[in-house]
Amino acid sequence: MMKRLAVNAVLVTSVLFLAGCGNQQGEGGTGGEKTITLGLSYDSLESAWLVMNHQAVIEAAEKRGAKVISVMAEGDAAKQNVQIENLLARQVDAIICFPKDSAAIVKSIKSCRAAGVPIVMINRPVSGDNLPDVQVIANNKAMGKKVLQAFADRARQDGKTYNVVLLIGNLSDENAALRKAGHHQAFADNPDVFKLLAEVPTEWNLDTALKGLQNALQANPDANLIVTPSDYLWPPIRSALEQQNRWAKIGDPRHFPVVSFDGDEVGMQYLKDGYNWGDAAQDALLEAQLAVDWAFKINDGQTPPQNIIYDEGQIVTLDNFAEEAPKVWSYSLLK
């Protein structure tokens, strides 16, 4: 717990510094912008990315004169819907939401529409007939494909092929589904490099991921690459590899390659240290700024050019680390 508090303190300090470096156009009550009350509904703060993003949203909104009412669903989709109903009852002017469940949150989208209150989805998308006013999300499918394409290009240069164990997030989360689709596209585009041996459902649960990965590695002794849809899953990956005496840096004969997604401080540190080969990094600060910006714009009567505003992220690899890593939100946390 103390370690998490220390990390969170560093994250908040980083947000405070970076928020002051952002785009100043149209910001703050000093510019005559209408003051609004912004409801902020998050599923949880279970990762460093979410901690950074959540605090960045608050900082960006308050900098523009908004009053922020923040609620946390603690992993409960039904609770999140009730909390959003309560935010509407408190007459918020707009809501920014990181949903627990991409399907369950449709109930809240309908409630917001009926109340005439804009709702902006951040990072975790919703599909179907009932969409929020705008969605600010990472381009998950494209990023999942790009990070594996970069790895495939390097593998081809080195004359290597890889037998893959693919970890999969909870598929009720659109992010997980899109990342899986991007990974599969990369496998299809590079059949000379990749052979998919096993898919391991994780449900975004560390214990489930560990048991599944242990079983997959035991059943597929010729596996030599793990692809993960989130840096959140590094603890079970490390544990499973340590059990097989395969947790070793690049260059060590025992090394077992991993390609990851998120750009959090764990995945980026392992990339810097030589355990991770590539990371598709979402931009926690950019997504926060875009979500707040559109909450204000829609409240002011503007219409977004499309329903989804993409964060294209950064693809950070062993080969471009010096150039790309400093652009990633977690870079200041690396040792």
C-alpha cells in the first residue's frame, strides 16, 4: 500500500507539472469561458495509467474553472450506473466516464441523453446503437497491430520466428476486444514470423492470468513469445517465467521475449531494462485534455467531427527507445 501511495504521489506531481505545459487556448475562467459542473465517473484506479489520467482530467477541468464531482464505481457496473443517475440528479452540466462495462454503461448513456446532459467516454469505448456524445480513446486495434509489426520486422531482420502465447483481457471491455483484433491482424500479416499456439483469457484478473499462463507454457514447451494486452498483467507474466527460470534480460540464453501494451511505468521500465521488446503506449495526459475539451465544447453547443477521437499513442521498441520513450506519460517515473 505504501508503494502505491508513493507512486500515486509522483503521478500527481507529474500531472500538476505537465498540466501547466498544455495548450492554453480557451482555458480558464480568465478567458470568459462558461463555468460548468463536471461529473467524473471512473470504474476504478487499479492502474498507474488510470491514476494519472483521472488526476489529469481533474486538473484540466479545474484549470478551466469547472467544479468537479468525482465518483468511483470500484469495479461494479451496476454501482456506476446508479452513481451516474446521482450525478444527473445533482444537475451536472456534463459527464466524463471511464466505464466498467462497455455494454452495461448504455443504461447511463440513455439516461444522459434523456436529461440533455453530454457524456464523454474516455479510454474504454462503447459500440452499438446507443453511443455517447463523443469517445476519446486509444486506437487500440491499430496500436496492437503496429507494436507487433515492429517486432515482426526486427525478427525478420534477425532471422527469427516465434511461437506465441497471447493473453486476452475481459472481452466485455471493448479495449480488450480491439487489442486482440489488432494482435490477430499482425499474426495474419506476418505468417512467416508468428505461429499462435495458445490464447489465455485473463478477465483482467491477475490470478486468472497466472494460472492460465502457467498452463499454456506447460502445454506448449516450444512457446517463445508472450503478447500481453496490458502492462497491468506483468506481475503474472514475471511470476510464470520465474517459475520456469526464464525471467532474464535480452541477451541471456534464458530470455523469454514479451511484447506489451499501455506504456505504464512497469512495462516501460522493463523495456528500458531489457525484459520487454515493445510497448504500445496510450497517452494518459492527451486523452484527459481531449475529454475535458470536448465536455466543454459539447456543453457549449459544438458537435465533434466524429464520434471517436483517437489517441494514436506511441509505439516504443528497443530500437527507438531513446527517441520515443520521452514522449510517454510514464517516462518521468523510470529509474
